[in-house]
Amino acid sequence: MRDPYSVLGVSKSASERDIKSAFRQLAKKYHPDQNANDPKAKEKFAEVNTAYELLGDKDKRSQFDRGEIDADGNPVFSQYGGQNPFGSDPFQGNPFGPRDFGAGVARDYDDDGAWRRGGGFSAEDILKEIFGGGTRPNTGGGKGPGSDRFAFGKRQQGRGEESADDLSDLDVKVVVAITIEDLGSPEKLKVTLPTGKTVSVAIPHGVEDGQTIRLKGLGYERLGTEQKGDAFISIAVKPHAIFKRDGSALRMDLPVTLYEAVLGAKIRVPTLTGDVSLGLPPGSNSGQTLRIRDRGVFQKDGTRGDILVTLRIMLPDRGTEDLQTMMKVWQSQQPYKVRGPEFD
């Protein structure tokens, strides 16, 4: 890699604050999410990130300035009569590693798995400030520390930490509110993910309220790798003014007049696919349920459920005196029972 000071555009006498400020500006400028049409942005971003990984760590920066490690963080050995000027055992017994840790630099992990530096601010923290933790970069791919760099928010495998194959930190979760009409429609929904992508999602047949749809590989991408998380879309069905879902069936209450119930009628009833004319038999009772077939929501096999219509007889809110007179005559001339002996 080029000289890290040159990469960040700062002098060797720059303060920690100057280095952090330079990294913030360059990370924002070259972040791949902000440069979708610039294929070189990812390389520049990785170079800037690697430079800050070195200069943003006080111990590493000191080692680099003293010539003990190179721009990639690799140890530099100078042989003088077969002796190492930095000591016979600069890496505590292993002269070839671990390169990623640097010479005698101890690291410990914080609660979410990101290691703490020996001073300065981590690139992870700064990127989270800028982008809200949206992208989980991994800038590995070269020699030195960048070739085994941690994924943000995860610990490295082989140290008792979570497996590198676990991509759950790259997943995105979205709650999508849909209508009952959407459940009965073959049209796909347009959903914008937190990654900025807009996808067309087919509502699966038989999907339930609260059910989650998984879209593989549409989560965040770990920079410098081909690893991608998944998108999980949680379905929330909005309440409907008329219908209530009952499995694949839809239930609704249908207000009818007294004379419609007595004489019978044809009543227009809305469905998910247009209105239908429902035949009301003469002498229908309040609470009676009629069925409109194949107009409900899709079942898993692709067929539709039914609409179950429950009649609710409504009395008029005016002109009740004439109705009362009529009912008195009916009561005296043609009384009838509607309750069994259990009510006596």
C-alpha cells in the first residue's frame, strides 16, 4: 500500500484529531454506497480504511514511524550479523505472527465484538457515525492486517468468537403493511429496503399476518467480499372497513332492512375482485350467514376461499309508530315463538 499519510492526505506531524477528520471526509467521499456508478470507489475506500487502521492506532502509528512495520502493518526485519535490531523475539515467541496484531500490541474486545485500539478511534465507530451502521464493511483482500480484518460488529473466528460464516449482521428487516385487497391480488408489491434497493415482492398464497418472507442475498454486502445478508419482510395486514379474515375466508356483516329480510332482495356486495349481486331469500333471519364462493383470499394451493356474509336486520330510525301499530296487529293475529323451552 502507499504511504498511509499520503493516502489520508495528512502530514506526519498530524494530530489524532486531524487524522480522524481526514478519514471521515475520505470515507464519506469514497464509500461504495455513495458511489454506485464508480467501480474504483470500493478500492479507494479500502485503501483509506486500511491507512486509518494503522494511523488511527497510536501503537501502530508509532511502530510505523519507527520503521518497525510497513504500510501494510507487516513487521520489517533488518539483519545485522544475523541479529534482529528489534530483539530476538519481538512477537513473544512467534517472529512471523500474528501479523494482524502487530509487535506486542494487546487487543481486547468490547461487548459487541469490536476490538478496542491502543488509543484513537476505530474505523467502525466513525463509519457508524457517518452512515448509521448501515453497511458492514470488510476491507480485506490484500496482505498484512487487511487480509484478516474483522467484520464490523463480529469477532474473528478461531478466538472463541462467533463463526465468520454467520451473516446475520448483514441481514435487514422490514415491516410492510398491506391490505386485504393485496392478499387477493396477483400483483407484486414494490418494497424499498434499508439498503436503498427497491424490489418487487410477490405475496405468497396463504400468507398470514405477522408472517416473514425471506429474500435471499438482498441484505447488506460485506465490502471486499461476496458475502451478503438476507432481507426479511414481515407482513402486517391492515384492518379492513368491511372484511375480517378467517383463514382463507373473509367474513363481513351485511345490514339489511326489515322488508328486504321478509320479502327477499338482490343486494350489491363488494368483494376483492369487484361487486357481486347477492340473492337474499324471503324470510331471512338476522344472524343468518350466506356464502359467496371463491371471492376470498388465496389459499396455499392457489385456490380462493369464500366470503361469508352475516345478515344484520336493521330497524328504521324514523316512522316507528306505524311499524309498532303493524306489529301489534301481527302479534294479536299471528303470534309465533322463537325461543325454546330452555328460555321458559
